Amino acid sequence: MELLYGVFVGPFRDMLTAPTFLVEVLIGGIAAGLMYSLVALGFVLIFKASGVFNFAQGVMVLFAALTLVGLMERGVPIPFALALTMLIMVALAFAIERVVLRPLVNQEQIILFMATIGLNFFLEGFGELVWGSNVKKLDIGIPDSSFMVAGVQMNKLEMTAALTSAVLVAILAVFFQKTRVGRALRAVADDHEAALSIGIPLNTIWVVVWSVAGLVAIVAGIMWGAKSGVQFSLSLIALKALPVLILGGFTSVPGAIVGGLIIGVGEKLAEVYWGPLVGGAIENWFAYVMALTFLLFRPQGLFGERIIERV
């Protein structure tokens, strides 16, 4: 009985007795959730355009961060390094469309998925060859220090990253819902051949969407790299984006936002309030348990469409 009380009642009691600390935990969770959403949006972009899961998105985040910090280490000022990184990611999008995607038009989704796995290993090896494998510090001029607001402690770097992520997520949401290119992306995702038959340039759409995904990867790489350093484990952030996509739905921009917030806030609360009861490290596996639960009861996610196949 005491064990049940400690597990179910104790953490809620702690939340009520220390509301200021609870607010700090919630703010940290929201900040992390927005950055998860940013990475997940890269997956949504590619999935909407090609109908396939881009296994290489995490490595694109790493590659963008490696390129930026590598240019800065060679003496290139931050604004010029950022502009060059953007050009490199757009050029990478053109190369992917020409070399990988164009020969695979109308192929099975599993073939496109395997192509992104190959792209993942290529970018990881190419990034290590060009920029080295050492952990690199990314200094973007924002101190990793704290400040107080109404008695609540906040981190400057985390708040900047959260605000940047929120603005970019909002822009992309409007882009998908309100622009002609966004509607064309949804048409291409539904049926490649039908989109081509009504004059939608498939190759151009793929270049655009991979370019936008590359720009998203730059922002995500900067935010995560400034927080934890630019290292090859940065690509593992993609694994945390998977539960976000499962919760929100693979085709939903709002779903990526909501899913990221649920995962970010949920894992922070679980780690702080339930972690001491089980020895900690809940933050490492909480998201995957949530994803498994959704797969069992709502596999299409909160905002995904239920797929019904007639046989």
C-alpha cells in the first residue's frame, strides 16, 4: 500500500507543494518539446512529398551542424558560415533529387526507404571525412546561463532555442496549409502519377521539400549543437523524433507540434517526479513507452488519418 501511495500520490503531492519548481520543469519540457517538434517536422516534410520515412533526417541535422561549426573553425564569420551552410544544404537537396529520387519515381515505398538508409550512412561517413569526428563546441553568442522571471529560473539558451523553434514551426505550418506549394506537396504525397498528370512538377517539388528539410536541419543542428556540442550522437535525436511522429501522425504538421510538446513535457515530469522512485533514467525510455501505447490503441496518431484498405 505504501508503494502504491509513493508511486501515484507522492509525485502529485510534490507538484502541489512546490509549484514554482513545477513551472520550471514544465518550461524545460516545453523547450525540449519544441526542439523535438522541429526535428520531427523534417520527417513530416519528406513524408508528405514522397510518402516515405526519411531515415537520413537525423544525419542531415548532424551534417548541417558539422558544416556550420567546421566553417567557423576555419575562420569564416558566423553570418557567412550560416549562408554557406544554407547553400550547401540546398545543393545537397539538388544532388539527392537528381541522384537518388529521380531514378526511383513510382517505385515501392520500401525502395525509397532503403535509399534513405543508404543516404544516412553516406552523409555520416562523408561528414566525418570532411570535418573530422571530434566533439566540436558550437558558440552562437548566446550564453548557457540562467535568469529569473517572477521567481522562476529559466535558461537563456533553452528559451532562445524554444522561441526560434516555435517561430519556424509556425512558419512551416502556414506554408503547408496556405500556399500553393504546400498544397502541391500534399498532392504529390497522395499520388505521384496523378500529381504529374495535372501538371505538378514532381522533381521541382522534391527539390523544394528537401531544401526546406535541409534548412530545418540547420536550425535544429544549431539549437542542439549549441546545447550539447556537435558530435555524432547528435544524429540519435532522430530516434527521439520517432515517438513524436507516432503520437502526432506522420502526415500532420500540427501533430508534430503537439506530439513534441507531449513528449518533451511528459519525459521531464516523469524524470523529475517519478525518476527517483525507479532509480532514474526515465527520460531515456519514456517517449518510446508512450509511442508503444499509441501504436496499440491509436496507430494513426492523434492527427493522422485512419487508413482503411478494402480487400
